[in-house]
Amino acid sequence: MSQRRTEAFLLRLVVQDDQTDPELWHGRVQHVGSGDEQMFRTLQEALMFIRYRCEHFQERNTSLDELPPPFP
């Protein structure tokens, strides 16, 4: 039987009125459980952070040096 868990993220988006392309949005994403947060310049960067935190859910106190770079 597979286990299930819930992860919570806070996403703050800055969207210019003339930018409807999600790839141009920027902001900050925070993993609520650990407090880790990361700035992003594209939606893809935000999703990379979310994916990383979900894959490393047991590492609640990951140092910022171990997180993926904010702007590859």
C-alpha cells in the first residue's frame, strides 16, 4: 500500500499587466514545512524548487547551499 503525504507551498507571483506568458512571471516560492524559500524568474524555476522539496521531504533542515540554484 502506498503512503500519502501533503506538502504545502506558498507562492508569491509578480505579474506585469502586459505579461500573460507564465514563463515570464517571477516571485518567490516557500516550502511551508521547512521554511525554505527560493526566488524565481520563471514558472519553470518555481516548479523545479517544488519538485526538489517534494523529493527531499525528509531533509527538513536542508542548508541553502544544498538547494538548486535560484537562477540556472
